[in-house]
Amino acid sequence: MKAVISVTGRDACGIIAKVSAVCAEKKVNILDISQTVLQDYFSMIMLVDVTEITEPFAAFVDRMTRLGTENRLAIHAMHEDIFNAMHRI
């Protein structure tokens, strides 16, 4: 199973490291990552494998949301089934 994690906010040192550290801690494997900085704004999208996740996916989503709040970022984690349903024509 896969999920999409998006991160947006003001650029700061260590954003990728903080998000990847939580992923590693919960055994969420990063499959692909794209990030850019537009002037002072950071944007990142990650495709992750949640097959081996060590907690319920909803708890992981909550943890990512808290990480975002703690760092003044918007972090959203969405299971691929929901992501695909949202973008189906």
C-alpha cells in the first residue's frame, strides 16, 4: 500500500530530515520525493510505502499533522486509495 505526503510552508533548514525521520521511525519507506523552494516557500510531495507501517495509518496521519503544527508547516498524509478516488474522472 502507498500513501502521498505533502508538505508546504516557509522554507527552513531540516524540513526533509524531520519528515523522513518520522517515516523511518514508523517503518514508512520513501519511494519517491520531489521538493522545491519558491522564493521563501517550501513545497514537497513524497510517495511512500506504508506496507510495513508500525502503527495504524490514522495515527501516522495525526503524527504528521502534529509535526506540521510544531514546525509551522502544512503536512498532509493521504492513503493512495483516497488520493486515487479524489482524482478519478
